[in-house]
Amino acid sequence: MVAMAEPKKPPLTARLSRWRALVQTGFLFVWLGPLGLRAHNVCAPVFHCYSCPLASFACPIGIIANFSALHVFPFLAFGTLLLVGGLIGGLVCGWICPFGFLQDLIGRLPTPKFRLPAWSGYIRFAVLLALVLILPFLFGKDHALFLCRLCPVGALEGAGPSIAKAALAGDAIIWPNTVKIVIVVLILTAMFLTWRPWCRLFCPLGAVYGLLNRLSFVSLGVDREKCTQCGRCARECRYGVDPAASPNSSRCIRCFECTRCESLHVQTPFSRPKPVSAPAESGIPTGSGAK
């Protein structure tokens, strides 16, 4: 009697991706220091406003923008991003970032979702260059388009608790500017309509990690011998990436859900397959006329 073959288990990363929400929840206790840790002279590698009453660390993008306004190079912030991004790239966005986690939670609500075009991911780079680097350098942090004046994360994590505290105490409420309120409402609304709109369209930190995806120590690889071009990995991806065609796209947040397809795998420089060199010519004819 022929024994039935046991079903093949999905890769470890695919199994771990089911627990991604728990990992994201765990990191909230790092970024929202419940023990009263306040180290605002140290930047976290995530997009998280230091003005939040519970913020443990400073925001790297906020530091870079403020230092740009002062015409001072932020060595610590850039060093943090290069170190973390060089190790894991966009995995920060997929597993660690608190604002990404909020978008994932809202995105799981059963509302119709539309796909954003691939070119829309380049808007993040324009935000990084214009609002984080160029405008602060030229006009200082008092400019109306200074990023911290527009940031929805700052409005939710900083202004939100301040408004609630003032309302409970019966004090006068200081509201964010109208533009900031409109941006928050639009981003929150978009979270119901597409996956991670802030990350995919505007996040300057995601732009930095996206640039480092192809260079990071941890990356995604495709086994071309196993790939049948079935399109499963692209269907698994909620963020508009075709992993088989571009496994380390700048839009990839390394959620690893695409690794449920056996042709996709996580790799490091030590596990990447070596290129197969072409066999040397022996000089022996191989055609049908050889004897």
C-alpha cells in the first residue's frame, strides 16, 4: 500500500507572518514606554512622534528635519537609519513601526479596498527631499510646509492626547492648524479604502528603508527553478508588489506573506546561491556528426 505524502509545511517566515500583529503589539511597549522611559536625545528607527506623552524616543525624521533647519548634519539619526535599514530594510515598516500597525489594524476591517498604482510609491521620495531636507534647509522650521506642521502622526500622538487632557481638565483647547486636521481626516479615511496609505504614498522614513531594501543584510530571494509564474505571490501581497519580478522592491515592507509561495525565501549574504558559471569549452564536438 502506497503511503500518502504528508502535506508540505509552509516556510518558517510564512508561519511567522501569521503572528506579525503580536510582534507589532510587543513593540508598542518599546515605543510607548509604559515604564516612564524618556530618552528623547535618542531616535527610534520608526515613525513615531516624540511629542506623544508616552513616547520613549525621538522620531528620526523629525530630528533630520529640525537639524536641516539648523544647517547641522544629524549624524546620530542618519547613522541609526543606515544601521537598521542596512540590516533589515523595510522589515522595520512591516513588523516594528507603530503607525504601520495602526494602518494594518484599520485595514483589516471589511471595507472595499482599491489598489494604488505602482508609480504612487515615488511620492514618498518627493516628501523626503522637499519637506524633510530642502524646505527646512532653505526656510527653517517656521515654514508652513515644514513636515512636523503637517504630520498626521504628530496630530494623533501629540495633539490628540493634549486635546483630551485639556478637555478633561476644563482648560482651553489648542487645536492643530486646519491643514493638519484635514490631512489627518484624509489619511484616516484612506486607511479604510486601501492598505497602508501613509506608508505607501507619503512616509519619508519608508522611502529611506525602501532605498535600502536591495542592499540590506536580510533580503528576499526568488528560486527561479521553482517559480512557475503563477502569480500567487503577487496576489498574497497587499501592497502592490510583484515579488517574483522584484523581490526587493522599494515598496516592500517585508511582511513575508509572499513566502507562502515556495519559490520565495528570505536570504542573507551567507545563504544567497552562488551564480553558476558557464562550463568551459572542451573542444570536443557535440553535434550529431561526432563519432
